[in-house]
Amino acid sequence: MDIGANFDGKSTFFRVWAPYHKEVFLVLYKDGEREVIKMELEDEERGYFSVEVDNAKPGDMYTYMLGGKEYPDPASRFQPEGVHGKSQIIGDFSWEDGDWKGIDFPLIYELHVGAFGGDFEGVKRKLDYLKELGVTAIELMPVHQFAGNRNWGYDGVLLYAVQNSYGGPQKLKELVNEAHKKGLGVILDVVYNHVGPEGNYLSVFGPYFSTRYKTPWGPIFNFDEAYSDEVRHYVVQNAVYWIKEYHIDGLRLDAVHSIFDNSPKHILEEIRDAVKEANPKALLIAESDLNDPRIILPKDKCGYCIDAQWSDDFHHSLHALLTGERDSYYSDFGEITQLAKAIKDVFVYDGVYSRFRKKTHGRPVGNLPGNKFVVYAQNHDQVGNRKDGKRLISLVGEKALIAPFLYILSPYIPMIFMGEEYGETNPFLFFTDFSDPEIIKGLREGRKKELGEYYYDPQDYSTFEKSKLSWKINEKILFLYKELIRLRKELFNDFSRDVDIRIEDNKCIIIKRKEKYLVIACFGETHLDVKAKSIITTGGMPSSLPGKVSIGAGVYEEL
């Protein structure tokens, strides 16, 4: 890396971008003493200051002094004292994952480090459980440094620093190392659309943030205005940093619909090119609510060439059908034909008028293969952004078990949300641990207005406690998920969208795969004339067909 503090075994080279300043000082804390060292302004006239210090080593703390005040390094690797504290120089790590070849067949398990395992060490202790479940990769919600000890991670302020309350850089590398040794990949959720409110000192150093664009969550990076070259470098190099320095197998790019860039080469394309140069097998997965395949189209079709993107339409059509909810964006969903379209064509709204948006939304995906899309029945947003934070099983009971048949066995990349696989009933709520009184006040007032009678205090520790996994495992549900994952690997081990789908009596969806296998999901009682024997079923599905069916799902072999 060419920014931050880089130790080469003998000395440490410090480099920071601070175009707002004529003088920058390094303040080094070591052996109980404080040393102030003037940094040199580099000749290239882009606003970089640097200095090499012979006696600075891993474990030493430092800050940058600007205008007489000390601040953490914008490219700090570790903040053991939190977002307002000193940065720390880190050393090398002895990797043992040389035999790891990357994620070949992604079956993703999304988790929040704190709610799943407490910290990186706790997640590491559950790797055998995840391996036995059958997933091939874990996806960590953001782990770059945020204020306090608990947060979803999307309020991070230091892109390169690994959250201190999770265990810092060493423990994250140990987790990735052990995951690879067990045959599990690690995908990291990263946030390049905004920066959180507390501990955000980037604007003190330079024009990191746009003057044109805004997000509801915080200031957005300056990707296309004056000085944007170095901001782009800061972000692009961060993506490469996770791949190279932490051996991360892929990045989930948060809310790319809120990344604004009018440059000739979009920042998403630049991130993609740099990451693929670092590791051609690394996965890039975008979250977008635009229903726009341009994100994943190849460059010769004017796309950004990202590997895959989330499909919320699949979730919305399934959730609305299972729950009967029609509020907010669910007002656009609820028909069984929409779920069939999501399974076959990915986007329900692919140039169709949306009543919720009050405009035409989306574009068709054409013949793009299934591994260009990630589908799910639950994720941190769809559970956590509910007013009650309830999971699907708490809303509809075992009717929720229809969902994994449809998304795990779909032509797309399936993603399980932590705890779903064993019937977790604890909610997943929005929790924070800010210390700034004004931020806390604004947060609480905003949540009261948004949640109304459902209000809970995101700052209260009990909110986080309620959101932790209970690990009260329903063995029947866990067995079902294991079997569906096994069937996905053994019978449906490709991403071909060449599937036959039909709807029976407006109550059942029948998906034909591989000429003779049927995935059937029923949302009411009817009679099916299909001749088939069951491989695995749940709910009111019989062991053989034809026959009467009721609410449930099954995998059958056609006779």
C-alpha cells in the first residue's frame, strides 16, 4: 500500500494525503514517549506528505498533527482506542492457506460478527458448524472501524482499520486463515457510498466528500469533482487491500445505487479492474435497487462487469406471498405470477410500471446466467429494517420453510441469513453505540418518528442483546437446510436459467430442472396431477404424486 503506515521489517514509511494543509506532522508514541516529526510535502503537487522513520515498529502508536490538533490516520490499519484514538502500526501475518484455491461454487452465509459469534474468535469457533451446514462462503457484514463496540457496520469511518471490538487485524486474519484451511471462503461487505457520523475526520485532511451528492446516511465520497483522483485511489486501493492483505475472497459492495460518479470510467469499473488484477478469482457482488443489469454486463455492452448483484425482487415477491404484507415496497408484490417471473426472469420490475415508485422501473436481464444474481429469503436489511425486526419464521411459522426450497434450489447464488437455517426466532434489530450526544439525540428522534409504537432505543445494550443468535437449534429445520444444500450441490449444481415453470390453480409453482426433477411450492390446498415421488418435503406435501397438496414445498423426481 502506498498510504498509511507501512512497516518493511526495518523501518516504517508513513504517507498521507492532506491537500488542505501546508504542514503535516507525524506524532509517534513509543516506549512511553511522544515524538513530533515533520513530514515532507512530495514534489508531485497532489498533496501527499510522507516520512520514513527507522525506529517505528509494529505496536507503536501514532497520529497526524494538522493545525496543532492530532487525528487518526485516514488509512489506519488499527484503532485499538476506537475512532477518536491513536492509530497503530501493524506487522506481518504468517499465512497457512497456500492450498486454498478460492470459491468455486458460491453458497453464501451472511452474518454479523457481533450477533453471530461476539467477535472474530467466536466466528472462528463456529466454522466447523458452517462447514457441516454445507455453505461454501461466509459473508461478514462491514468490519471497518465504527464508533463504539456494536453497530451494523454501515456507520464505519475508517475504511482500512479493522474493528477493535471484534479483535482487530490479527484476529480477522486468523479467521480468514482458518476458514480457508477448512475449505470456506470469506466475503466482506464494504461501504463505498457514504461514511458514518462519529469519528469521521476525513474532511479535515482534504476534499474527500462530494459537494453535489447526498445520501440519507452520511457524506458521499467525491468520485468526480476536483481532487477526486486521490479519493478514488483511496477507495480503489482499499478494495485491493482486503484482497491482498487479508486474503478476502470477495467483496459485497453496499448500496451501489447511492454511489454517484459522472467520470468517463465509473468507480465501480475501476474497483473491478483493480480487484481482478489482484486476484482474478475474487468475487465482486453489488447491492443495487435499480434493477439495472448494466452493473453486471460486460464492458463491450457498456457494463461495469461486476460479477453478481442482489435481486430484491425475488425476496419481495416471495415475502409478500408468504406473509400477505402489502405495506411500503411490498405494495408492488403479492401475486404468485410475480414469484414465477422472479424465478425465471430475475427482475419482476424489468421495465414495468411500479405503483410504489409511481414510475416505470428496471430493465430485462436478457440471457445472463444465474450466477450473476444473489437471491435470499432474508438478509440483514429485510429483517433488520422492519419495525419489529422479526424473522420470517416468527411471522408465518413453519410456512417459512417453503422459502429455502425456492431460493437454495434456484438457478441463482443462494444466500442464507445467520440463524435462519435452524429456525432462530430472536429478532435482528438496528443497534448502535455512539458516544456523541448530538448524534445520539438525532438518532433517537429519527427512530421514534420512523418506528412509532414499535420504537426501541438502538443505543440501549439490550437492543443488541436481543439481536444475538440464541443458538437454540431446531434440529428438524437444520436437517432440512442441510439436505437442500446437499441437493443443490448434487442435483442442481449449475446456474442455468433454462428452467420450465408453471403455475397450478394459482396456488402452486412447479419448477422443472434437469429434465426430471421438480421443485414444488404450494401456498394453498389443491390437487396436483403430476406423477412423481418425493426426495424431500415439508409442510403439507405428500410422499408421492398425483394427490392432494396443501401449504408446503418439496423436491420430487418425475416418473
